[in-house]
Amino acid sequence: MSDAALALLRTIEWLHATDWLKETPMALPSPVDTWLTETGSMTQRLERHCTQLTVVPYYNDYVTADMLGDEKRELPDSERYWLRDVIIYGDGQPWLAARTLIPPSALETSVSALTTIGDTPLGHYLFKQDSLQRDYIHIGRCENLWARRSRLCLSNQPILLTELFLPSSPVYGFPGVDGGNR
């Protein structure tokens, strides 16, 4: 599941903001809409739906720019970028495949701490920082799954975060999940 889920991160079809912000013709389905447009910590939101949230890192190292797709347009030009691919599990169920890209220029600042967080959720670090800002959220689809991509800025340095909500995720409103509260 993990390799397949992480591979799907590269096949997301991003919708133009004008496509999903309009009430018609395409409105985001409920309850997915509030998850995709969440501006706070996704980590904290997911934690409200389980007893244990677990992050399993699959890749945490540099990649070359030619290994990226359209993600390069969202970050400053560089020959390489720091990549962190993880799967986030809620009570043992795979809920989220996440990909974080950081340009090397950002790693010369406090952002460098992100390269050593291991199995700590990204949100636990980012949302404690006073200088964190979100530039935008792009909404996308991959097969029948929803995704979002955000460019965050920490100390004025860009971080690109892509999140693909996996089938067992509470995003899809399976029975027992109630409006963001467990």
C-alpha cells in the first residue's frame, strides 16, 4: 500500500482554483470540502479521529530537480530539493500520503530542522512556529481520491506540501466520524 500510495502523489490532477471555488458547476463534496480547505494543522485534525497517529517515513533525502514534475514551478529554481515522503496512519489504518519538498536555500535557516524530524508529524513542528504562513491551497484528484497541495512559508522560506487522502481516511466521512470530532 505504501509504495502505491506514494506513487499516486505524482499522478494528481490539480484543479484550477476557479474550478473549485465556484459554487457551480463543481462544488466540493461534503464532508471532503472542509478537510481540503483546512488552514490549520492537518495533523491536529487527524488526531481528533484516532487514539494513535503514526508517521512512517519512506524517503528523507535530496532529489534532483529532474525527478520533480510540475512541483518545480511552485518553488525557487534549484538543482536539488529536500524530499520527505511519509504515510500517516490513524490507529493502524493508512490515512494520508504526504510529500514535502524544500529548496536548499531554505535549509540554511530554521527550516533545516524539518530534515531531522523523522517520524514526528510535520504539523507538530510547523504549527508551533510564529513565522508560518500559507500562500495557497490547490485542490486535486487522483482516481477517486482527493488531494491538496499547499505552499507554506516558514521564516519567509517556501515549503511545498502535498497530501493525498487515502480511502480509509476520515476525510471521506465513513461511519463513526462526526464533523471533525471523535
